[in-house]
Amino acid sequence: MKSTEIRSQFIEFFKDKGHEIVPGSPIIPDNDPTLLFINAGMNQFKDVFLGTGTRPYQRAVNSQVCVRVSGKHNDLEDVGNDSTHLTSFEMLGNWSFGDYYKKEAIVWAWELFTDVFKISKDKLVATVFEEDEESLALWKSETNISHQQIVKCDAKDNFWEMGTTGPCGPCSEIHVYLKDEPIPDHVDQAMLNDGSFIELWNLVFIQYNRLANKELEPLPACHVDTGAGLERIAAYLQGTPSNYQTDLFQPLITKIEALSGTPYDESKKGMPHRVMADHIRTLVFGIADNVLLSNEGRGYVLRRLLRRACRYAKQLGFQEPIMYRLIDTVSASLGNAYPQINDRKEYIKQVVRAEEESFLQTLNTGLALFETVVSNLGGNSIITGKDAFKLYDTYGFPIDLTTVLAKEKQLTVDLVEFETLLEQQRERSRSASKFDQQQSENSSDVTASLFDGLDLHLAEDLTVARGGEARVITKPEEKVGMARHHTATHLLHEVLRQELGEHVHQAGSLVDHDRLRFDFSHFEKVSEETLKGIEFKINTLIKDSLEITISFESLATAKQRGVMALFGEKYDPNRVRVVDIGGESIELCAGTHVKNSKQVDVVKIVSEAAISAGTRRIEAIAGNERVSDYINEIISKHYNEAKIEFDKCLSEKEIVQVKNLQKDLSDIEVILAKSKTLRSLEEKISYSEQFDTIKERLKIIQKIIRKEKSSQEQQGNTLLIKQLVADQEAIVNQDGTCIIKRLDNVSIASLRQIADQLTSQKNKLIVVLAASVDNKGVVLVKSNIEQEDFAANTLVSKITEKYGGGGGGRSTMAQAGGIAIQDLDQIMAFSRELLTT
């Protein structure tokens, strides 16, 4: 039976039993800071079990993607070592919220397995909690399972608890016997865990509340929570003990075989295939659900997965990015069940490829540095925390990769020292980013009365910085600036999504009274033209005078009408604050805002850059005064730079006339002069955008001038060379000649060119040239006489020994610099004395 059939038949079976088909939640837990990732189908219903939430239905069914790479459910290091462990899997589940209970759950599970999936009852074993006589009786009376195949188990395997306190209850599991022989008599709990059986389905009966004193009290309503692993069921029904041999993984394994030319093997040789296949699925699930690869939290987990996969890909011979080439295969396999994968496929590819390219550079450098560290160990078997931290901090080499590589060489890493150094670095970062202590000392005294008369939507709690605001503010004028920049941030977010695509999501922000910083998911540089379009659209919305309203509603209601919420943020499910900017931007936010978009005045984007693979950062400013000050600084800076280059061009009067450059320079002069006549902010902004054009025009003029000067120099050099050849002198006691001359008003490049041409025209020649360059004396010697006494570096050494300066070179060409200009004539005489007398 295909996995698609298993999934659909499970869901249809319970739909026919009156269950609501509820979509699986994103793998990022909604409003649950205790979890990095969804790790069970019940996570989205946790509030119902805790009694803090309700649903409009009492029965539910779905397939939920679960990720287990953190906390107690951490399978990462096991993945690839065997054929069963996965970092992500699909959990098929059905739930009852105070409706049916043990009888229906047991009967329907048995019916689905034996009648629909056609699993032989002779291969199945049911377990019950040793104190749950009710479930034991139901298995015996309501199903046709052999009573010998019902096993009582202790609380370790058959009592489920949400935490140290809270909802809990007994569970009943269904196991399948894997051997091609009858189930042994008298199966017990130990036999179920010896590898001959595998658990396929767990039925949890939530009927108690665990108190702090460890006592159990009955819940007012009992619930059912079940979970069955799709991959395990598929493996059994498809006749394989390996998850990687099922139709969920075989397309990926086949693709990796084709790309690498290396056949798959269920032994350790197949570990790279298994790691790559598993990790790309989890990466696709995560990125499709808006997890941004980063250096902390969920983003770091996914980054670790990709880096681990890249390293195993190298074992198959891949030296270039390869993981992104597997995404089409994942999409073909899972896209119908999880439409967000198909919808965001191209974006996922771009994020993965960018991250691969970045990491492969780090990996190649890091592997070489790691080998250097190992070679310096001598007989020691421990890599110091200091060395591991240097690899991490200076070269970006992940500590987990250092640990894995060390293990392969039978080495260990001093992780205690590493963590100490890492914490010291974090503390330095925390200290560096602390805001003005004086502003926060009296934050508890901040009340709305401080801001009387301000036309703003103040945050409800003014003693805490909310919604990315950098700090608590006490000054009214700064509060206005903060509100202006906060509203501008919302507009920026909305316009980015409109212009770049809905894959754009906030990855971090900072809002202050005089600036904003916005990090967002995007895979490539935003062009200057696009940035201008984004800025124009924001300012158009500002000019539209959009009314900004604040409302409060439940989290579920807000999400239902499409209000944007930030992934990973904790919200009160019963009451959230909605900031609506004229229907153009609607977000959950607890911060301070203006009441009308026109109060923002104007927004100017200052910069756009990458902060990591797949994440960009925009910095911007808002408000007439703030933008005007910034534009004035920009104009002053660029004007001064352009004026310097303009004056350089203007100083070359002869060339300007010869090449007819007067009009071009006059046009630029007129534009530069306008800087003194600007009045309105619009004029200043428009004017500031002309400097790129001015600089380009000046570059073209300078190129023409340089080319003409070079041509004139070459002509002058040709005449000079003829004169120097005529002035050459014989070298004493040597069949050769020398040319010794001081040349002024020439560049070092010209000196070299002249010397090169002279020595190329005549054999057995020594050329000694001196010049004043940038108010310092320079001597250049060129020789094609193959005797040490007449080597260029020998002569330069004698000159600097007598007259100072520094220099050196080869036997054919050497140079001395830093010589006093007044000594140049004496050096010429000294050189002549050495060579001709």
C-alpha cells in the first residue's frame, strides 16, 4: 500500500466516524515557548487538554509533521546510523475532546488496522497500563484479538504525562511482530522492546490531572489523543524493515544515487544517502513554514542539519552545492499533502543553495584548519576549548562539526572550556548592546501623563519596550520619533511582501526614535531600482493619510481574518492588540504608533545588505527633520568628494582644451553649484540622487585625461630615450655602457618604462635614473650585465648605505626610495664614480 493511500485512508476512516479534518499546524509551535518545534500531533490542541481553550468540534483527525531534533526527543545523532531514526516524520492522529473515550478509540484502531489496512490480527499485540483494567476488559470484549496478545506494561511505557504537572493518563499501544513466524507465547514488556516488535500506534486516554504533590485527580472531561507514525506503518505494509526503503524515501535515495553515481546500501556505506534524504525533508518542511536559517534557536537547528548533510555529501564526492537539487523530489513526493511546499518550492531552493554555497566555503577552510589543530596536538588526545572556539569564532566552523570530526579521529573536545569562552563572548555582546542605564532605571515611573497632548497610539504598558522597540522612552519628542519609526516599520514590512513576494517574513527588528532596522527573509540582494520602488510605495502610503486603528480580539479571530503574526512570538490567545494601517498593513503589535500615516512624514531607506544566507537587513529613517539632517550630511559628503575630483580635472587645463572637455566640466559645475540653492526636502532628496551620475561623468573625464597624459608621456619618453642613448658612457674595465641621469617631472611608472626600453635595446647596459616623486627622492637601477658587481640590487645597496633610504630588488632591477631630494645629484655623481672611474 502506498504512503499516500495510508494517509488518505486513515483520514477518510475517521472522517466517516464524524471527525473534523483539521490541517496539521506549522512545525513552529503556535504561542508555545516551551517547544522549538512541533513534536507531536497533540501540540496544537494542548490548550484544550489544559482547559484554557476550546474548538468548535469535539472530534478531529489529521496528519502532522513532527520534528525531533531538540530536547528529550533528539534523534539527530542517530539519524543515518540505522534505517529507522528520522529527524522529521508524519504522525497520523485522531482526537476526542470530551466526546468518545476508550471503547471507541480501541475498537476503531483495531478496525482500521485489521479491516482497512489488512494487517493480520495474528501479528498484532496490544498493551495496556498495568492498572488500567477498563482498557484491558475492552480489548478482550470489543475486539477479536487473542487474549494472549494483550500485555500489561508499567508506567514507563504505558502512562503518558504532558509534564511534571498537568493532564495525563494511561495509554494503550499496538505493536506488530516483525518475524516470519507465529508470535511467541506469553509476550511480556521486555520482549516488546527487544527488536522483534515495533510500535505502530499509541492511544492515550487523558483522564487525570497530576498535582504538584504528585497526586492524581480526575479531570472533569476525558480526552483521547492518538498517534501513529506514517513512516513506520508504510515500512511494515510495504514489506521492509527500513524507513528509507519506503516510497516516502526511495525517490530521494534514487535521486542521490543518480547524482553521485554511488549505489545505496543499507549498511554504514549508505549513511550519507540516509542523512541527505532525511535532512532535506526536514529542511523543506521548516523553510516552507518560515523558519529562517540563523545562529540561534530553530534557525540554528536547521542550519546544523544542512551543514551535517553537506559534510556527508562530500563523502559521496560532491564539492558543489547539491542539497537544493533534491527539493524537486521532495515536492513531488509531499507537495500534494502539504501545499506550502509546492507554493514555496523556488524560494526553498534559493535559500538552501545560498546557505550551501556559504557553508562550503567555511567547510573547506575549516577542514584544513582543523587538520592543523590536530597536527599540533602531539600525543594529546584533547582539542582545547580555546582551539575549538577559535575555529568557531574566527572561521565560523560549527562546534558540533568539530566534535564529530574529533570523534572520528578518536579525539575529544574540551566543551567545558569552549562553553566558558562562548559565554564570555555573549556577555561582552550583552554589555555592548545595553541601552542607556539611566533611561531604564526609572522605567517603572513611566506613565501616559508624560506624553499628554501627543497624538499617538501609546502602548498599553509604557514601562516595557514592545514590538521591537529599542528601549523605554521618557522624552515626549523621542516618543513621537519612536512612534513614527514603528509605523514606518509596519509599512516597510507590507511593501516588501508586495514587491518581493510573500516569502518575505520578519526575522528581527529594532525601532528607535531616530532609526529603524528590519531583518527579513530573502535570498538575494535587492537592487537599487527595486529599493527606490519600495521607498516610493511607502511614501505614497504615507501621503494617502491612512487612519491607524487599534483593536483587541482573540488570537484565533485575528488569524482567521489574515492578521499578520510573527512566528515564535508569544501571544495571549484570548486578547491580542491589532494595529491596522488603513487596511494596507494589519499586524499584531504591542508598540507605540502614530494615528495617521501622514504623521510619519517621509521614509528614506539608508542601506540594504545580507546578514546571513537567506536573510537581508534594511536600515531606514523617518520624519522630515531626521531625513533632512541625513540628506544634508549625504549632500555635504558627496559634494566635497565630487568637488575634489572636479578640481583635479579642472587643473589639467591643456588636456581639457585639447580634448574639448570644457562643456562637460561646465555642466558638472552648474550641478554642484545648485547645492547652495536647495530649499525643500523633496529638492534635497532629488538632488542627492544625482551624485552617482556626477561621479560616473567625472570618472569618464578622468579616464580621458589619464589616457591623454599617458600618450603625452610616451611621446616625451621616446624623445628622452633618444637623448639618453646619445649620452651613454663606457663602464670602466668592462665591455659595456651605462646611462646615469636625473629626470624630473616624471612618474615612477615612466622611470620603469624608460629603463625597460633602454635595456631591451642594448646589451651590457646599466641604467641609473633618479627623480623627485611626491617630494621624495627615488632611484631606479636596471641592469642586463650578468656580474654581481654590476647587479642592480648591488648598486642600490651601495647607494642606500651611503645616502640612506630603503630599497631592494633583483639583480636585473632594483629601486630605492625615501631619499632626500637634495642628495639626488650627489647620488648621480656617486653612481658615475662607481661605474666609470
